[in-house]
Amino acid sequence: MNFKAILFDCDGVLVDSEAITCGALRDQLEASGWRMTLAECMAYFVGKAVRDERVVIEARTGQPLTEAWMQAFYAQRDQALRADLQIIPGALAAVQAAQAHTGGQTACASGADRFKVEMMLSQVGLMDFFAGRIFSGHEMPRSKPAPDVYLAAAAHLQVPGSECLVIEDTTVGVTAGVAAAATVWAYCPLPDAGAALLQAGASRLFSRMSDLPELLLAR
């Protein structure tokens, strides 16, 4: 079947942002009393909303997760992203192929806050492909791994979830896409991550975003 809509995650799929964001988060957490390596921070937090981990953060730091703390993290994160963010290699061609495949029925459905998503897409030249079709988990009743953000994107495009393709890179995101009844393909540049993504429900793995146009043509 041809997919009637293609829904992209943002962090780690369109933009190479996860190490940058987790670096800022690691520094903020360490200043609050929770010390960890960048790899440990990424293993725990990638794919998750920081606010959803309030109980764990408060237990490990011994401090309340206040709005002021979150705003300080956002400011540090945004400064780092503006300095170092890069597009995922092949993402531009992948998005262009998705638009051609669906007649423009694409959306970006992220667990991140809207400001961050729009800032990043603008910075790497992808905003025009998704303007008016950006969905943030922060604006949903539940963020990933719940399907709400993908269901909202599909509803906006007036396409059933079962006729959508979701492009994800984390088990949390794959779980969300599967729960929305979508077909999920997982971008997996690190071979060691493949088994977990398949177990979460991804029906295909691909290691280069530049492979997506050919995969869509082969459907």
C-alpha cells in the first residue's frame, strides 16, 4: 500500500540534537546534585519529556523541579542548539521524498516543546516543509510513549493512523507510533539499538536517512 501520510519525529530523525540537549540537561542536573555521564543521561532521557521524569529528578537531586529550573535548562539547551545543531545527513532528501510520496501530507510530531521544534527546523532549513503541521507532545494530554501527538497529526491531515508511516529513532517513539496504529520505520544508525526498536514494534530498520527515498519507492 502507499502511505497516505508520513509523520516524522524531530530529535534524532531530522536534526542531530539529542547529544546537545542531553549535554545541557546533564550539566543542569549535575549542578543540582545528580551527577552522570553524557552517555548515561542519553540512555535515560532520550525520547522522554524532562517534566515527565519529575519524580525521579526530585528524588535524585533532593530539590523540587521548579518552573525556574526548567526555564534555566531551556535557556542553556537553546543556546547550545543554536551554536552546534546540524541536520541529520540525508534528512532533506528524505522529507522531499515523503512529500512527493504523499502529495504533501507530511507532519512533524515531536515529544519536545513547540519553541524548540520550530527553532530547530528553521535553523536547518526544514521549516517550510512542516509549517502549520508541527505537533508537540507538550500540548497533548499525554506525551510519548502515548500515541496522542501522532493521533493529533493524523487527525489534522485527515488520514487514519493505520494509513500513516511514522519515522522514529527511539523505543519510546516507536511505541507511540504503534499505539497510533501506524506503520513505524526506525532510523537506526547504531546497530546495537536495532533489537530494542524491533521489539518495540518497528517493522523496518534503516541506518541512513538518505535510504528513505528508495525505501518509499520500493513500497
